[in-house]
Amino acid sequence: MEKSITSRNNPLIASLNKLKQKKYREETGLVLIEGERFVREMAIRGADFRYVLYSTPPEFSLPKCEHIEATPEVLETLSSTVSPSNIIGVVSFKRREFAEPKTNFLILDHIQDPGNLGTIIRTALAFDFRYIYLYNCVDYLNDKVLRSTMGTIADVVLINAGLEELNRLKSHEILLADVAGEGEVKTSRGVVGLILGNEANGVSAEIRVLASTTVSIPMRNSVESLNVAVAGGILMSKFCK
């Protein structure tokens, strides 16, 4: 049954508004996503919706969640964008425990820019690097990260990992992207890892030791480095057959 909310002070709205804070996202396992295209893409990819709130009924259905009609003012309360959308979804997105990779994988070291992380996630799925291990990175449920993934976050395995857990990955070949790398990527038949480092400082010393070898991207015209998301995309594309 659909219900309607017209007040910004509604208890459910007050509770959902707290999801803008990392603390409450971690406590509840819920995140806010907004925009018809974003909500539709997450639905297509099988995300677990708990609520969908809208001022204009969407052109697609989400049969397994509670539908709530809300005024534009109510949706604006929940919005994190300059131009609030007419639809906001509430998705269950519980954090995962450490697991061994079943596909090629990424190790991300201190990635701090939400746009970079979101782009890396989207690119990783495009090239079938479905397992992504994050070491001291920006929160992947940050609103800017989620928007940058455009829904693809629902189809990757994201794991916050410490050094002890990451060391368990050393049974696999692991490449480290570095401007002073030893050579170009040579594809392998087994499961391969790729390390991408911080936007300003590169890969930290404690993560470098995980690498089997370092690789670089040939560049011309005196360009010394690339954005981490761009560099990661180029390197991951080498494994896409």
C-alpha cells in the first residue's frame, strides 16, 4: 500500500536524513540514492530497495519495496544535490567481510577523491575486475561515490581491508601501477590483482610490498602522469579479451 508524506518533520524522513552521515549508514546498512536514471539502474542490477519516495510516479516499478509519495519539499530535505530529484530510493547495502577474489581484482590504496573512486568502480566492472579491496579509502557509500558509479556499485564486491587481510592475496600475481614501473602489462590466465595508489602520493610503502611487479603506461609529449582513474582504466583494459 502506498502512503503519503507531506511534512519535513515526519519521523521516517528525520531517520532517513541521518543516512547522509557515515555513522548512520554503517549502523543501518542503508543508503540514499536519487535520480530516476540512478534508481532505475540500481533496480535493474538487483539492488535491495527498502523504500522509494517520489513526487512524480516513476515510469518503472519496484515491486518489493514500500512506495511513498512525498512533496518536493520533503524530497529536498533528503537530497544531496543542487537540483533535487523527483525520486529518492533507500537501498540496503551491507558491508562485506573479507573474501578471496573470484575474478581479477583491485587493491585501492588511500584513494580519497569520491569521483575518482566512483569512476574506478564503474571502470572495474566494465573490465571484469569485480573484487575491489579498499585500504584507507574514502567511504564507498559516500553520496558522490555512489553517483559516480551510476549504479554499477551493485555488481561489484567492495571490501574494506587491513594489511593482514591484504597479505592473504599474495598467492595471486599482483601488479603495481607506477610511473617508474618496470614495463608494460603482460596478461595472465590466472586471477590477477592491480594496485592503484593515492592521487597525490602514489602507493604507500606498506602496500608496495604486496606487488609481484610494477608496471607503467607508455606516454608521449612529456606527460608524466595520469589521473588514477584514467590510468586504472587503461591498465584494466589490457585484461579485457
